[in-house]
Amino acid sequence: MLIFGVDIPLVEITIALALMLFILLVEALIVIILLMKQMSKSKQLGDLISKLSETILDIKNKEIEELDKIKR
């Protein structure tokens, strides 16, 4: 096969393209795995923040009840 006037065998081009595609596939898989781990951590953080806000609201409600008892 002639490319820019240079004779390059088609098999070598195919192998080179296959190697590049394999490298890109591996990189994509690594990125997907890292994104899944980060999503898991973000979900856990969201759950912890939700529990923290519920706890703070419970504490505030208890304080309001105690203040109401003191006022009476």
C-alpha cells in the first residue's frame, strides 16, 4: 500500500491501528472504573450529610421543646 509515496504493508498498518485502539480501550476502562468509585464515594458522602442534617434538626427540635417547657 502506498501512503504519501512510501510503500507500507497493510498488515503493519492494521496492527498499529489495533494496538492504538487497544490502548484507548484500556484507558477508557480505567476512567470508567475511577468514575464509578468516585460516584460511590459521592453517594456515601451525600448519605452522611443527610444523616447529619437530620440529627441537627432533631437536636434543634429537642431544644425548642425544652425552651417551651421552661417558658410554661
